[in-house]
Amino acid sequence: MRLSTRSRYGVRLMLALAMNKSKEPVFLKDIANSEEISEKYLSQIIMPLKAKGLVTTFRGAHGGYLLGKPASEITLREIIEPLEGDLCLVDCVSNPGICDKATACATRQVWDEMSSILLGFLDTFTLEDLIKKSRKINNSKKVVSDFSI
């Protein structure tokens, strides 16, 4: 399984919103510039996230985007599923009716277990966890650069 660019950029978009220190709405163009992602592409990505209540929109001169709920309450699964669709590894896991052999198929059970593990794993990580990881990475880079000759 491979995550699409849409999901990877969606997670980066949400992390940028989560790391917004000002707590004021952020313009999509600012995130696009800082993340080096097309603003047009981000505007397509943000729509399903907004529809799921993960992002709140503010209009006007001081408008922009904020997280729809606290970073500690948003899992990676919640971000990725609306962008990727069903995260089951094969179609017959979520829709056994499409295959005549679904009830007697040993491999379907394996794909079902793998899908469950993947979904469970994505449920264990929140945006808050990614904020902590990002800060740790940025702090370690700063320490290394402070000692560079």
C-alpha cells in the first residue's frame, strides 16, 4: 500500500495549522508557501477535511483556516481517510459481497487483519504527537547547526 501525495500533503497541511502559534486563522497561500505545495492543490485537499469538521473556515480580511478541534483529538486516520477513501487493503475486506469466495477465502482474512492493524496504527497518532515530533526534530537540527563550524 502506498499513500497518495494528497494524503501526505493533507497531513502536512493539518500539521501546519496545528503548529500555528498565533491561533489566528491562517491563509492557505501562507501554508502553500511554507510547505512548498501548490495553493490550488491545497484548496482541493482542504475541502474534504473541512467537510469532516477537522478544519474551520473564516471569511473576510482576517479570514483563513484553523483546526476544527484540538490537535490532541485529531488522529492520522481521521485526516487520511477522507483524502484516500476506504483504507482497507483490498475491496473484499470492506465489501465481502463483491467476491463469491469471500466467506471461504484465507487470504481475505489476512488482508482484513492487515487492514485492522493499519487502521489501529493510524488511530494511535494524533496531530499533537506530530507537533511533538516536529519540535523535537527542529530542536535537534538547531543544536547541530549551533555547533557547526
